[in-house]
Amino acid sequence: MSNNRIICLVDMDCFYVQCEQRLLPDKWGKPCAVAQYNNWGGGGIIAVNYEARAFGIKRGMRGNDCMKLCHDLHIFPVPAKNDKADLTRYRDASSEVFQVIDEYIQSLEKENKVSEQIILERASVDEAFLDLTKFINSKPLKLPDIQDLEAFNTKLNYNDLSLKEWIEQIKVRGVYNEQHLQLIMGALLVGRLRQLIYEKTQFKCSAGISHNKMLAKLTCGKNKPNAQTILPMEGVPTYFESVRITDVRSLGGKLGKQVKEMFKIETMAQLNQISQFLLNSSFDSSTAKWLHQLTMGIDDEIVTNRKLSKSIGCGKNFPGKNALSKPQDIKHWINVLCEEIFTRMENDRLTNKRLANQIVVGFSTAKKANSSKSINLDLVGDQYPKTDYIASKVIQTVMTSSEQFEPFQNLSIVATKFTDIKPDQFKTTTIDKFFKKTDIPKQNNSKLIISDEMEKSKNNNLTTKIEEIRDFDLCAQSKLDTDGDKVSSKMESFFFRKILSLYDFNNQNIYKMEFENESKEQQIVD
Ligand code: DCP
Ligand code: MG
């Protein structure tokens, strides 16, 4: 059945702009944009709020051109670190939003005394799909007050009917269409979620409520900002007269372009008119069938239970004369990117108890855009190798590729192929509780002290862990100023590894441990 699921998409409105406005509240309600940190032409615009869009300002324009369209435009530069964009602010804000969504789902399921009824899929930094089917099916269906829906700025995407007219029609007919009621209940649930997101984060968002991912995504954009739009199956044929093929999420790339050019058409309604015979003669049978179903608003793609992003990536462009031609420059930037990615991978490992198994290095040259090479990390156990090791592997891979003779116009590194660390495998979670955060500044010969608790368990738990890491004796590289009598070399290597990982991603902080018996403070000389 094409309409037996209730799928929603929640998408934050002009997300990066809102993140900046929250830090500078004077700017709420005023035309604003966010520009990439480089200054050429006033920076490249990557996010535009709706007040600025009214002046014709769009993503991809240069800041200076935007200022000509709107003199009052405020342009926020993307924060920069190590001479490259630093997106931490937006990622953190995204985590806040997902935390609210997660808590909301948990509260609904708790109320219903069941778990895993609602599926949440993180689709991007500011988008989430929700499959509400099971939850809604477990509730008695009833038509809510129209005011409740209007309070959430709910619209209808069905010919030119207003929400009110549609609901009146439903009432008059007396026989309620189950799918319509389910959509309306979905809209109420998502409306409450949007309100909660606003209350907890100050961010406004929009939502699409329909029967599958394709329709939810399309209809979400229909009445942005700060609105939600219901698309019933009956609304699809008329709506698709105005939907461009390449606006459909699975047709945004090469295939969509190919379809458009092949049949000289623009819209989904036009694609619907292409006969199955013609589609079959142009594509393999499964693609042809799938394309035809899309044109009828049918999309079977499931909402996957995924609260975390599938990859962690960072990159930098080197346009024009900034292209990297010298090996030392390429090495420098690979090191910078690896430093960033490793910090985020480590954070992710500890927070989300998972490990990336592959690194994909991407680069473009004037001759060849978007080359990529994969590196398997060949992980043993529950930890990553050191940043230097990852960086050297990346450098080796990139420098031995034939493209090295062409200057690099961009470089990117993406960590991917995540696997969960099984609880019994994740040794550091049990060890982490022994570490206390301290505010000792980086340059200050920070202290390494083992806690009482750690000492007590030294003979069982910890000893095993130390044994397990004996193959990683980093003693020789260690900057740890050890007292050989007090600390065995195995212990040293363990501490050094531990300190390294904690130190690396906290950057400014070091973790503090205390010896019980010796009350001896070991120095880490930075
Ligand atoms: N983004 C980016 N570069 C792009 C697309 C997006 O840096 N090519 C960033 C900036 C956006 C954020 O990701 O604020 C979310 O992307 P969206 O496509 O959801 O765009 P917005 O949230 O800005 O606007 P909208 O209200 O249309 O969702
Ligand atoms: Mg958005």
C-alpha cells in the first residue's frame, strides 16, 4: 500500500543563520546571511534567512553582490580555526535539536508504555525523518480541533483547498478516511515537537507530513518558514505539475538530470506521462518501475533508525591561485584536516560508542574533479590509531596517486563505515569514570594523578586492561616524565595513551588521576 505509513520530515529554517542570530539576538527578524570565512567578493553565501530571501538573496551568491540587493543585510562570517571554516557551532546546535527530538520521542513512547514505536532518522545537520506509523496506529483515531492544528501553522497541499475546507469536507462526508485522520494526527504530533524545539532552542523549523520520505521532504519546503504542510495522496497529481524532477530527493543528481535531458521534460507530472514502455527501453526494468512509481508519489524507502550521522567529514577548497602544488603544503593541510577529523572521531567514539572503519580522502584537480581514495583503518580493539598515523596514511595515499602533479583545488577527509563498539569491548567507558577533569592549562606541566578508586581496582580490572594494551607500548614516544620505580612501563604506556586521547580532543584540559598509596604526582611535560 502506498499510503499506509505516516512519515514526517522536520527541517530547521535557515539553520546556520538562526544559530548566529541566537548569539546576536538583536538580529532576529532582520535580513541576515552566513558567508564562508574567505573574504573574496564578500565571502560565499551558504545560508540565507527568509527576510533576506525576500530581497532575492540566495545561497551561492557573493556577499558583496548581496549587499547591493539589500543594504541592511547582516552577513555573519562562518567561524574559522586553523585558517579553515570551523562548523563546531552549527554541529553543537544540531545536537541540541536532536536531543529535543529524542527526548520527545521517549516521552511519547513512555506515555504509551511501549518502546521503539517511533523511528527517527537523522538525514542531515538540520533534518530528521520520523516514521510515526506504529505510534499513530496504536492510538484511537479522532479528528482534533482545527484550532489545535492552526496553532502550529498547519497548511494543506491538496489542490487549492485550505486546511479548514478540507477538514469541513471530511466532516461533511461523515465517513472519515483513515489515512486522512492519520495524517492529521501526525501533524499534531509534529506540531508539538516543533513547538518544543522552539521553546528549548529558540530555533524555528518546518515540517512535511505525508506517506513517504519523498513526499514528506517535498511538502516540507512548500510553506517554509515556521510552517508544516500535509500532503495527502490525492494531492500528488496536481502538486507534481509544479515539482521539478531534480527537486525530488533521489533524483537530485545525475539520474534526474539524465531523465530530464533524455525526455526533454522538467516536471514530475511530465515524467508521469512517459510510457512504461519508453522508460523500460531507456533504463533497466527495476529503475524504470521505480521511476514510474515515484511519479505517482510512491516511494518505499524506509525510515532507518539512525540518530547519528553516517559520516564525519571535513574539507577545504583551494580555489584559483591558492591551489596546492607543493608537497609540503599538501602535507600541511592533510595534517590540519586529520587533526580536526581525529578530534571529532575521538569525541564521537567516546560519546556514541562506535568506530569508523574507513577514511575516504577526496581531492580535485583542474583535470579531474572529485577523485577519491579509501583507506581501511584495520582497527584492532576499541581505539583509533594516533592522529600522526592516520595523517601519514592519508599523505601516503594522496602523494602516491597520479594526480599529485596537478595542483589540488580541494581536499576532504571523511570518516565512514561506522560499527558499534560492543559494551564489553568498550574498555575505556569503565576506565573513564576514574578520570576527573581539571582546569590545568595546556602549557602548565599538567599533573597526572591516579584516583583512589582506580588504585583499588588496579589488581583486577585495570591490570587486565593494561595487559591488553601491552602491544601498544608508546613509552619511547612519551613525553611523560615518569618515575621508573613507581610506574611500570606498561602502566606508563597505558597512561600516555589515555592522556593522549583525552588530551587531544579536549585540547585545553587534561584529566586528573590520583595515586592512593604513593600520593605521587607524575608530571606531563607538554
Ligand atoms: N549548508 C551549506 N552548504 C550547502 C547547503 C547547506 O553549508 N550547500 C548548510 C547551511 C544551512 C544548513 O546547512 O543553514 C542546512 O541546510 P538547508 O538546506 O536545510 O538550508 P537552510 O536550513 O539554511 O534553509 P531552509 O530553511 O531552506 O532549510
Ligand atoms: Mg534547513
